[in-house]
Amino acid sequence: MADETSSLTVAKLKALCVINDLATSGKKAELVERLLEAGLGRKEVGLSEPESEPEVEEEVVLSLEDETTISMEDDVPTVEKEPQEAEQEDDDEDVLEAVLVADVVDDEPEEVFTPVESKRQDVKTLADMVKDPKVIAVIIVSLFLGAAGWWYINSSLEPFTAEPLRYGDSVQYTISGGLGNDPAIMASEGFLDFIFDYIETEDEVCRVFVDYDGRGTLSITDGENQQPPVPDNLEGAVRSQGAYGDGGWLAVEISNLYEFDKFNVGRNLYTPSVTGTEDVCKDAESGVYKPGEALLTTKRHVELNEEVTMSTELDFSATIENDRYQSYAKTFGVGGLLGSLDAVLPGVSLMLQPIELQDLFATDVIEEGASGERLGWRWRVVGQDTLGDDMAWKIAATHVDVERLCLGSATMEIWAEEDNPWASKQTVDVIISNDGSLQTDCSPFSEAFGDYLLPEGELELHHTFRATKLDRGSKVLDLGKSYDNRPRINQLALDEGLQEDWGSQEKLHPPDNSTMRQHTLEKAMQCFDYIGGSASGANAALDNDGYIWRGLDQRSGSTTQWNVSWVHPDDTSGWVLFELTGEPTSDNCTYLDKGSFEELASHNRESIPSVANMSTLEQRLSDTNRYPQLSGSEGVFDSSGAYHEGTRIGFLVAVPGDGANDLLGQLTSTSVGATTLDLSRTWEEGNWEHTFAVAIDATDGRVVGWTKLSQVV
């Protein structure tokens, strides 16, 4: 007789395993046995108290007979049934046995008992029996019903909660891009930054569309041989660099490798309009793709204690026709494949790889009709669906904020299986635009908010992921755990005593005071005493409480070229280009050019934050103990800590209302503005041209990130 079955569902048994820090794999009987071995009582796991051993039931002898009374007692010896030595452990097999037995019993003719002598003369051999059409029909129907019962039992899904990730987990999957005639990616106008972060061009491109197919591998690093070593109880975690240059953080490393065998890129250029008033972007035409292939690797570090993303690394290489590209980017706290869009619309990055089920469902039970909302996504379990030869729960998800703010639509379909911590299959369909044309009944607030959040243009994503191989690790991630010697932000950030409140002091620009550059911003601004006649708009603004909100210097030998952007209290703004040689005099200050902006900057002294001077920030960035990646042959500083020849210095003061809201959204969520210092360098090596750039928050010394873009020229 089979063991008693627990009255608890598999989902509840697994929840007990999680609570008691036990593995959640295996069938129902295995879960019960594991919980009993851990010390839980029978009642706690859904079993009744032990009873006396029941008697062995009598053997039931089945026979298949035709209209003639048949007995095989003399031809086949009766074998007494022995007590079962191995009891059934799988409930499905018990039910299958019951189905098969029931099917045969229901089709038996009524048994007629006759003397043995009379039965012997009518007995048929087994071969004779199976030739009888009626017997054949009974056997076929029984087998068919039994097989159908087996299929139903094994394809009926039980509810479950998402499996937690483990160190060493990995899933391989296929990537299929595009939907019908729509490309996998289409980006236009302001959304082109998502493309040009990896591919550089000098053409006036207004739209890019990409089709791709390939494979991917998503994995959780099982950290080994960390230096300095990781505590024994946190084995699997990795050491991670923070935004302030410290390396004492412990994190979970999540890697994703995309291998695109097909990576075809097309584009549209701006063309003059019929009226000639402004350039227009024509609709995409077929047959304009350039074929290529690409490789993209991402690495994300999630800090153990706070469970927040500390950094994201992107490494991209592609060959498109005869053009070759390589790019690398590392951002701290923000960024990723969708840049700042994930900061504006949390959760949209979940569309870019097989979704981690616990991210979306947490500990909610995945079952028929279940629904919920998390990370901006509203989801509902549609029901069971076939996935190849298996069954899976099919789930529909919609991004609430994209829809609510009339920014377009973002939907996913997810197929979830119990033993896979990631989606077994996932389709993504996204159209994002801030013009409101993709939604009806948009409120004025939604339209205004969309204009504030998003750039002009559209972004589309259409692709499908399908898991092909899953490998599980052994140890559940250590998220939420604290650890010794964890860095403290208040000890890493710049001291407030180093900050200067230049906005409220009605000064003209952020403090510079560099000792690494000859022509500081303070010296450059003295040139306005000599070029004022050529820069009357700038002088008028600066004489009436205006200020400099953007500056770029480019040095060559003893000459520095400065391009400064100004804003007037009436929100008009413009720029002036001039150069300085030696000390500021009428002979050494030379006016070169000027221009104006349309709705790019707003005057807002009250929101300008206090900042450290550029000299302090330069010393911080050139410290190889903090940021070794910024020095050397591929950085902006050489081995002695000085600037490489050709390195450009820039700063940006972003306040609420600026046209630089995308950067502001990355740096702060308050009404206070932000100021960044950015350094960049371009150089050639063989037939490659490289550009490296880094940005740092001038308020507290936190590095936003750095990038390197390389292209064959």
C-alpha cells in the first residue's frame, strides 16, 4: 500500500522548505520526507498520526473473455500476491494505475463459474484471445483511456511560487527579433542615443531600425577565489567597485551574453522638406538594411545588503558590412541598455532579457487567475499553455506607467515553469512615444508629463526569448544579508566643507581653480572684458544675474579654446567660442564665434547645488587607488596623473526646467539641480579611432560612469 499523501499542496510544502532553509526541488513525497527529516511533525506537513498497519487486500484476478465462458486457471498457475516491498512514491503513478485498472474492470463481461472439466474443453490460448475483434477493442480502448489519463495527470500544472536564484545558475536561450514587418528595434530622433551609445556616425540620421536573431546565456556568477577573500558564509558573492571608487562592496554578479548571428542595421536621413522650412524624416523603406553580426555582454552587480544595482557594464562589438565597432560602458546606479529610461519608467529593462520570475512575482503563487502588480508591471495568469512537449503557465503583463502616462504601450507574454527561475519563453512588444498619438483620452497632465520625461521621437522593441537549456546551482543568493567592513557612503562622499554655494552668491560660474590646467574657467571669463563687443548677448546676460551653465575647453599646446553657454534671467540663452593664449589680455583673448539656443536652458539660481571645485574633482578622478580604469593608455590621465594630450574638460549645470532633463533624472529625484564634470579624449591607434569619456557628480564626488567607443576609420 502506498504511503499516505500530504494534504498540503506542493506550493505550500515548498514554502515550508524555504522557511526552514531547505532545498525546494523534487516531488511531493520528497518534499515531505525532507521536512520530516528536518524535525517537522507529521501534522505540520499535512500527514495524519501513524495508524496500525492495514491488512493486505485480496488479489483481484481480471480476465478478458468473449461470449464463450473462458478460464485460464489450469493454463496459468495462480501466483499469490506478495506484500509490496517498495511502495509507490509518485502520486501520478498511483492515479495512472487506478485509471488503467478501472478501464479494464468496466469492460469485463460478467464472470460465469463452471466446473473445471467443462472449462477445459472451451479454453483459448492467449494468441486466440487477442485475435478476437471484441477483445482487441477492449484492449485498445483501455490503453487509449489509460494514455489519456496519464497525459492529463502529467500535463495538469500545480500552482507554485517562483524559484529563488542560486549562485551558478545559468540558462541558455534563443533570441528572435522582429514582429511581422516590424523590426526588432526602431528608434527615431531623441531615442537615437540608445543606438549611438554603441555606434558612431557623422551623418544626420533621424531613424535607425535593427533586426537581429541569435542566442543568449544568462547566468549568476559563482564567485570563487575573491581577493581579499569573501567571508565563508557569503561564498558565491563577488567584490564590487562603488561609485566613490571603493572596492569593499559585496554583490551578486548577473551576466548576460547576447550572440547575434544576424544584426542588420538600417537608417533614414533627414531630407529637405518641400517648403524648405525644416528637414523631415521619411518613412522607413524596405531593402535598406546593412547586414552584420554582433556580440553584447552585460554585467550587473547587485549589492547584498541593500539589494540595489551598484553598477552595470556593457561590452559591445559588431561588424556591419565593412564597418567595425567596439564600445564599452560602465555606469553606477543608473544606466544599462536603455540608459536613463529605466530611471524614468522603472521596470522597463525587464524586457531586455528572460525575466527573473521573483522580480515580477516575488512570493505570489502562480496559478489560474492570479494577478498582481510589481515594478511598474500589472500581470495576470491567463492559464495553462503548451510549450513544446511540456505545459507552462502563460502570463500577460502590461507596463502600467507607459499606459497611464499616454506614452504608448509596453506588453509582455511570459511562459513560466516551476523549476526555471527565469521565464521559459517571453515575447516583448513595445512602442513608446511622447506625442500621445498611441493612446486616446490622454489628459493634459499626461501629455505635459510625457513631454517632460521623454525626448522627441519613438522607440519600438519586438523580440522573443525561448529557453533551451537550464543549469542550476546549489546555494541560494545571499541578498538581504549584512557583512563586516561594509563601506559607508557618508565616509566616501566629498566633505560638505569642500562645497561652494556659488548659485546663491550670484557668481557667474562654478568654481574651477585647477592646478592641472593653465587656462582655468576663472581666467577664461576675464576674456569677456576684451571680447565684449562681439559677445553682447552674453555680456548683457552676465551683467544682469545670468550665469554660465555649460562649458567646454580644448587645449592644444599653450592655447586653450573655451566654448561657454550662458542663460539670461528671461530664459534666453546662447554660446560664445573664444581662445586664450597666455594670460588674459586684449592680445591673448580672441573671439571666434557665437550662437543662440531655443528652449534649451532655464534660469533657476535657487536650484543650483553647492559643488566642489574642478581641481578637487580632478584630483579624485586621477587617483589610481580609486579609479584605476581612468588612467593609463586608454584613460584620460597618463601614468604620472597628468592629462593626456587632447583631453577635453566640460561641466554641466542642470536645473529643473532644463533641456538636459535626461541627465538630471539620472542624478537626482529632488527639486535641487545637479552639476557634473565630464572629461573626454579621442586618439587613434592603427586604423582604430577611440573615444573615452567619464562624468562625475560635482556635488559629492560620485562617478556617474564612463564609456569607450572604438571604430575602424
